[in-house]
Amino acid sequence: MTDRSTFPSPIDVRGRGFPGRAALADVQRWIDTHAVPPPPGEVPLNEAAGRVLAAPVTAPGDWPPADRAARDGVAVASSDTLGAGSYNPIPLLNAVPVSAGEPMPPGTDAVLPVETVQQDAGFTEALGSAAPGDGVERRGEGIRAGAVLLEAGRILRPQDLGLLVALGIGAVTVAARPRVRVVLAGGPRSGSETLGAMLSALVVRDGGAVELVGPLPAERGALAAAYSAPGADLLLSVGRTGVGEDDVAPLALADAGTLVAHGVAMRPGDSAGVGLAAGVPAVLLPGEPMAALAAYELLAGRAVRRMAGRDSVLPHPARAVVTARKLISEIGCVDLYRVRLTADGAVEPLASATVPGLAGAVRADGFVLISAESEGIPAGASVTVHCFDGTKG
Amino acid sequence: MTDRSTFPSPIDVRGRGFPGRAALADVQRWIDTHAVPPPPGEVPLNEAAGRVLAAPVTAPGDWPPADRAARDGVAVASSDTLGAGSYNPIPLLNAVPVSAGEPMPPGTDAVLPVETVQQDAGFTEALGSAAPGDGVERRGEGIRAGAVLLEAGRILRPQDLGLLVALGIGAVTVAARPRVRVVLAGGPRSGSETLGAMLSALVVRDGGAVELVGPLPAERGALAAAYSAPGADLLLSVGRTGVGEDDVAPLALADAGTLVAHGVAMRPGDSAGVGLAAGVPAVLLPGEPMAALAAYELLAGRAVRRMAGRDSVLPHPARAVVTARKLISEIGCVDLYRVRLTADGAVEPLASATVPGLAGAVRADGFVLISAESEGIPAGASVTVHCFDGTKG
């Protein structure tokens, strides 16, 4: 099941350095194979906003179920109104006040606006004529029984809930929220123990439910136990992935199951890794905050989104923008540049891919990825910016 | 405080029809004046994702607080490595293994990658030279003490939380979530009682907290009591806004405070209204689901967003697209067309502004607004589509 053949065989890199790094695309492919959504479940509509439909929803009947008033007014037989006008009022025998949404009373086939009707001492007169069906919504005009209303994979919008309630559908089958265990493997000297809030927010954004564990000491046994404990669909561990003596996260993952790849050709985040912990897919994130963010966005988030039934590609709105300055890159490595949109609509780097720290990511409007095949992008070229704010652009 | 002079004086429209309707822009201006954010409050960082900063956050100190290793490796005095190379190893007296993020040990000013260092029977040799500062992140290089990290009004991103925790900031002052009471005024014959899930999801999307009341019967006294009960920052009432006998929501709002405007020149949603209920701004939404959605998006949502400290304009990503067909409109009325993006990137209407029902809004990719001054938009013209899905486009 675990195909390790495309990856350099992981070794203990502590004090030695990485002999090579796995291609980002290969690691993403491994994630796509191993991040399997947990079984879907049913939720009531008032909990369904933003959830992902796991099965299509079809209309249980016609909508509206019968002809009904499309506006407030007076229901009439249209044939009774022939030739009526403000200078030629015509008395109506069958004239029933109706509100929008009410079924049409027997013997009526049109709704006159109240302004076109005159009440006068016990009888009602039409001041205008109506054609059959005027002001009426026909049975099945909105939706035919059996029609597919919403496709599987749809992220439910507020108006979807309104339609479903109106059709008498009280619950829907949605993709489960994968249970994502986030193990802070930092130990007291690292920054990784501070990353819980950031990673939790990212997992929730991508549709997962978080179980935060730690911070744990940088001890192989303690980490392996946390990795292999039951109850998680996906394991993220942050910190202790580098080449220092106490960087024991990769060894602990090997103890808990299989370390499939350690070292990914991406910057920042090149000490990331993937594997299986007691059969559960696992992503090791570096403890340096910017590297953790990059490895989350390009690796872990992909697993979360996929398991939550969402599109596995980056969730940030993409925008084509021209570079104001050159972006330098290294062949063989995917570089993630934090960038800012300038006043004249171009894009400029805030920090090179090799500079650590979240300050650049906080000031940035988004990021640009430079592929492993590229030596960089000249000024004036068009690039895709992945914008951090969902509603931007 | 309540300037009613720009609006037609509201009358009891039941059985009569609207004598005139308020301009949408005037009603939006009234909302902007009366939707005042409640006082901000402090929340811990693990509850702060997606909240709106009410005050700027400044750096309490330099970051990093001292020179520190920017990579895993061996800290050295750069002057000790002059001329070192793989064919000229130079012994190092002061060579301390460090992990990325650790403070630089005394007497060192550079970090050599582990690959550039050779451990040999008790002594350490450099296999390459380092310049001062190589592999070192300087004190304050990321952030200077006192610098504004995040401006007021910022919607907090996951990486913002990471940066704030790293700087030792454990809580932030954010805009309050306005308490939005949603009164379902439908009564048993209307569809409005089914709109709770849709409206709740919309209010949450825009940053509010929902209190759902009802469905209540269409009784003036019961509605007025629900409108004026304490504990809400904003009141939304849905249903019973038309010209039928039991359309008592406007009268109930007048009883509970002031009915400022009833009838808005927009389609759908033209029976909407605004006013004050015991001093709290109130928006009356029609009970027809599509009209309720339109009036929410253009009126109520504006109040929610404004009170939640957000930008009051529509939150949907906007996109310029060419029309595949003509969009017909009525002068004096803002029309909201539900539209679909076609395979060749144009936009076509799914339902005219006068057709009720949510089915069009569910099939739609977004909507187009046609201004009150316009008779419509010809085929081939560029229009702004407000896309329903945040990440689309």
C-alpha cells in the first residue's frame, strides 16, 4: 500500500544533513493516495452551512406543489376581467384576497395587484385585466420532482438551506469533518509549541476538526505514543524535523509506523516529511513558523481538504498579476514567495523563500509558487498570486 | 436621530398597495447611520481566527529578541573559518551545534550547515568558510519594537495568530459579534418559518451571533413584544411585510418603536422595511424566500457587517463579466438578477428579478445588480457579478 519507491530512502539526518529531498509533486501524489475521506454522515440543516454534500439531493416533489400566488393581491378568474380598466371597472363575483405563496383558490387563475382592484360597499371591481397565469407561480415551475437540486461535492450555501427546508428536506448527508490530531513536538526551546492557534485555524478553514496535543518534550517514545494513539483520521506533528540532535519527530514516526519521506524539495519547509502512524496518514511540519505555514499549505492542508470532501488544490483565490521585481529561485526546489500587491497592481516579493519568520506572511497579500524547473521569474512576467484573504480580488 | 424626511411617510398598505417606495440607496444610508457597532472586547488568541481587530497591535519588543540561528547547523566564529574548504579543513575551537531558532552562543556570529562541518575524533573542522551573519537572523530583523504589526479592521488570519503567539501576545481586542435577533413572523401559512436556517447562516457569515425567535403567529401584539424585548443589537423580522390583511409586521414595528420606511425600490424584496424597535435598528424582510435573500444581502447584511466591524459592502467576490443576453430592468428600481457563468466565460440570467423562488439562487453562480437609473443592460456589455462562492474566480 505504501509505495516508497519514488522517494529517497529516509535516513537519520541528525548531525549529517539531508542526502536528498523528495520532489514536492511526488509527496503531494502520495498524500492524494493516502488521504481517504472518513465515511459521510447525516446532519440537520441548521448545522449544514459550509458543509460538503456527500450525495446529490433530488427534489422529493414538484415545487411549488400546486399553483400559488406569486404576489400579494386578489385571486380572480382572468376571463372575468376582460376589458376592465380604470374607466371601465368590471364587477367580480369570484375575488379572493391572497398573500404571495398561498395556493390559488378554486376557480381562479390569476392574481391582480391590490392597486388594480376596488372594494366598494360589498362588491369588488377589477380596474385592469389579467391574462391566465398573471401573478401565478405554476406547480413545478421552480423545480420538477426528481430533479437534481444539488450535486455531491457542493459546499452548502445559505440559500441552499432555504430551498431544502422549503422542500421539506430536514437533513443532508455531508462529508465528515476529518479528526486531525496536531501534536506540538517542540519542547521548551522551540517555537513550535506556539503554533497551536495558527494550525488549528488552518485545519478548521479546510474543514477538519482539531485535537491539539502537547507541547510534548522532544522525546522519541512520547512522540511515537502520541502519533499512534487511536482516534485520529490524520496526524500533523509540528517541530523537531531538522538535523539537530533532538530532532526526533521523523524517528518517532518510523517507530509509530512508517516514515515514507523526510525532506521535501520546497522552501521554506524543506525538513517536512510524510508517513503513516498506525495506518493513519501523517505529515511532519517544521517548527519554524513560516516553514510550518508553507508545509501546511502545500502538504497538510491538501490532506485535510481531501479528507473533508473538498477540492484538494489551494483554497486561496488565485489572481494573475505582473511581477514588479525579479523573483529568484533554485532549480529542483519549489519556492514559496510571500508577496504584496503594489498600488499600481503589480506584485513584489516581501521576503525571499529562504527568509524565516511569519512577519512577511502577515504583511503579505498572498504568495507565489515558483516551480522546481524554474530558475526564477523576471520582472514584468505574469504570475499567479494565491491571495490570503478569501474575498480579495 | 431618526431622519425620516427622505422617505415616503409609511402608511398601512394592507389592501391598498404601496403609495411609493424608498430609494435603495437612501435606505442603505439610513442603515449606515443607525447600525453602530457594540463595544469591542478582548478574546484569547485561540478564539480570534476570523475576528476583526478593533485596535491596532504593536510589537512589544524586537523579533527575534536576540541574534539566533536561522538554520540547523554549527555556530562558529566566522573569522575562524577563513579559507576553509573541503581540501583545506580548518579546526574549530568554538563550534556549538544549534537548531534553527536557538540564540547564538557567546563568541559565535555565523552558522555553518552541518554538511560543511566534519566531526573527527573529538575535534571539529570547517569544510567551508562563513561570512559574519551567515545563517543568523539578527535581533529585530523580522520586527522592530513598537512597529504596528496589524491594523485595526484586520480580519485575523491563521498566520497572524502564529506571529502574535510568538511575540508573547495572548489576547487581542476585537469587534464584538452583534447579537442579531431573527424573528420568524410567518405564521402557519407562510414560507417564512422555514427561513431560519438560511438567515442564521447569512448572519454568521457576516460576523453576527443569532437568536432565533418563532415562528410567531401573524399577530401585531406578539410581534411587537418580540421586537422590543431587550438583549438584541439588531432586529431582523422575516415575513408579513406585504399588502395582505395579516401582513402586520410593519404595524408591529411601529408599535415597538418607529417604522421609518416600508417599501424599498428593489426587486425582489420590494416590501422590505426599516425602523427602530425600542431604539434598536430593525430590518423587515419579506417572507418569500428569494425576496428575503435579496433584502438580506442588500439591507440586513449591510447592518450586520457594519456592526461586526467589517466592510459594509457586499462580501461576495466581484468579477467583471460580459453579458450573453440582455438583462431587462425597470427605471426607478434596483433589480437583482441571479446569473450563471457560461462555458465561454460570459454571464446569463437564470431568472428575471421578478421571478420568486430560491431555485434560481441555488443554480446561480452569483448575482448582478442593475441600478435604479438603468432600463437594462444589452447583450455584450460588461457587468459586475457578485459570486456566491468565496473562492470562485
